Amino acid sequence: MAVRIAGILIPNDKQVEIALTYIFGIGAKKSKEILKSANVNPEKRVKDLSDEEANKLRVIIEKKHKVEGDLKREIMGNIKRLKEISSYRGSRHSKNLPVRGQRTKTNNRTVRGNVRHTAMSGKKMSDQKT
């Protein structure tokens, strides 16, 4: 029996603690908190969960936590707001450059379109073999 929480099918063979992290917005720490509040053993496999335990987890996640679509919408709204007020961070987002102060001279070359390939031996390749 596959368990579906917040529109995501959770893998059956994983431990519940790890399987919950497949949901966008739930990491290891939140996963532990959710399992503690639902009184579910974290080492239990998803396939061994009873229907009652799965429903408990589903209710807790949907009621108390912002996950998947809602969270993605909120993040996109925040980025859109930064762009609209023309903040520095917003301009970095719109230019697809690092937002949080990372250096750009050597890193993130591929984002800027400055891809350097490895050096060749200097010998030109002939067009056709004769």
C-alpha cells in the first residue's frame, strides 16, 4: 500500500523519518518533530505503517506545515516582490546570478555563459582522413 501525503507518493521501503523528507518543505528536523507529535516510531518502514498512523501523519503535515505547492508559491511570491521593489537581491535573481554574496569571478561560470573547456594539445584536427 503506497502512502500519499501532500500529493507525493512516499517510498515504501524507506524508514518513515527519511521518507517524509521526500516532501518539499520537510527536512530531517521537521520530520523528527512530526513523528514525535504523531507518536510514530521513526525507524518503522513506510510499508509497515497502519492506516491510522498514515492518516495521523497526513493530518499533521497538511494542518501545521506549509509544504509542496503552497510553499513553492510563497517562495516565488517573495522573489517576485524583491524584483518589483527593485532591491539588490531582486536584481541578482532576475540576472540569474548568486544572491547571497558569493564570488562570481571564478565560480558560477556556467550561469554567466563563460564555459571554459580543457586545453587542447595545440595540434589542429584534420577535416578528413585521406
